[in-house]
Amino acid sequence: MNILCIGDAMIPGSQFKKACAEFSIRKNVITVNDWESDWDRLQNRRLVIEKQGPDAEPVLPMIQNADKETEMLLVLFAPVPAGAMDALPNLRVIGAARAGMENVDVQAATERGILVHHIMGRNAQAVSDFTIGLLLAEARNIARAYTAIQQGTWRKTFVNSDIIPEISGKTLGLIGFGYIGQLVAQKLAGFELEILVYDPFVSDEVVAESRARKVSKEELFKQADFVSVHARLTEDSKGLIGRTEFALMKPTAIFINTARAGLVDEDALYDALKQKKIAGAALDVFSTEPLPENSRWLELDNVTLTTHIAGTTADALNNSPFLLVRDINKLLVGENPRFLVNPDALQHPDTQAWLASLQA
């Protein structure tokens, strides 16, 4: 099998090549490239693609000039538009070592009978860890105290000095209860929190297994001392949390978002913080990244800000290509993969013929 691996500054192509050793098919021709090896430029380029889609850049020369016999393309953030697929007439599988699919034209792939894989939960441990860190940092003024020391001040008084909470015995509200939300609940269990969940797509049984309680969005925002967002951003979930929800929150409550900025009405959140209708917030995601020097968020003294790093750990990045390859390998040996994005492509005659040839 001819495999093209295109890495970047986060996961180099060489790491994809290492993972390819786990394929059940042993006689593979593997070509390795890196799309963007500069970390800062990668952040800028991938953010443009996440907003504008895979056509934000021309077809990459490393795809345009690749072996026309290439059957599998493995990437992280490199864009894969329809033109890239047309440049590889024998392409049968595209694998993206991430959950989001903004850099791959899935519809075009399906039309051409190209199977698209991604991986869910690759950074779930990392994001859940970071969420807990943000909760503690905002509630206990950890980042603000450190900044004060750097500036030569021994600060003991904060915006929330009269209401600084202990975590134990409080109520945690989780918006979204997929793998990350469940891990947050599991890891915070030692604090003996009451845990409320709003997620229309998760059964009561799954919620109950985590010793949590499924409630309406309104009830969650009314009762929670900490609200943490772990939902997927879709057309239906855009603006899921706005003025109505922030108006329901306790004045002592803290809001945390390590998911997607588009889930939240940022104007409504800013106003709630500015007017101290809620105690504070901790944010790792923003509609504009990086934040401009004159960002309004920097005016506030009741918010903890980080640079979209919740899911970025060495373990999460290094393991991603292996998780991807293992899932694609299920397809190659006739099993059902977990993370096939477009199962309809399995019905394409070219795909069926290719899969049959692998089993021959």
C-alpha cells in the first residue's frame, strides 16, 4: 500500500510513519512530509482553515506532486480539499489524527468513495485535567496571585475575596457529557461535588453511572456553582449559552470553557463578568485567536485566560497517530472501525473493490 504522511509542528510526519508500522498490511511504501514546521505559523494557518475550510489554501505541492498510486493520506492539520483528492486518483482513505474535521472536505470524499477517519478522545485526558486546573485557578486566584508577584506586589485581596469557595460540597454543572465531561466528573469525584449534566444526546443511565444527575439546561445554570462546557460545536449548538443562561447563574458561580468559543455568546459572557453578575470565568478558547493586545478580556480582573492549550500535551500528541492507525486497521482487516466519519462511502463500488482486494 502507498501511504502519504503529512505532519506539522505538532505531530511530525515521522511520528505518523512510526504508527504505520502497526498496520496489518506490511509491504507499505510510506512517504513522509511536513506541511508547516514552524509552531507559530502553524497556529495561524490552522485557525484560518478551521474558520474557512480546506479550500482556504491551494492544494499542497506535496499532495499535487505525490505518487499517483497513493491509497492512504494521513494528516493532522494539513488541508485536504476536493482538489487534493482529485490529485490522488487512487486515494481510498484519508485519516486525520484529531477530532475536528474542518481541514477535510468530507462531502467531496464521500462522493468519490474515499473513507475518512478521525479520532475522538485523543486529548480527553489532557482537556479534562486542564479543565480542573482552570476551575481551581479561577476559584482560588492562582494565576492572579502569580502575576502580582511577578509585578512586585504581594496581593492578598481579589474581586472574589468575600466569596472564595472551597470545591468540596459544591455543585458542578457539565454542559456536554461525552468522554471529556465524564472524565471531569470522575476526576472531581474526590471533592464530593453534586454533579449536574445537561446533554440531550446522553442517556440517563450513562449519567447515573457517573453518580451525576441529568437536568434541564435551565436547572443546571440555576443550581451550579461551577459550569464547565464540553459540548461539540455544530450548527445547532452555536450560541448554546447566552444572556438567558448567564442571567440564571448565581452571583458566586464560575464559568469554564475548554470546548469551543462558538458555543458561547461572548458579548453576553463579557457583560456578565464586567457587571459582576457572575463571580468569574476561565477561558481557553476565543472567537479571535490569538487575542489582540487591546482585547476587552484583558480589562477584567475576574477571568483566567489561557492560549487554547487544554488539549496539548506530549502524550496526547504522540499517541494520536497510533490511535488513528489502529482504527483504520480495523477496516483493513474486515472489522468495524469506531471513528469512520462517512460510512456511506463504504457503498461506493471503487471502495468495495479496494476492500475486497485487501482480503484476497
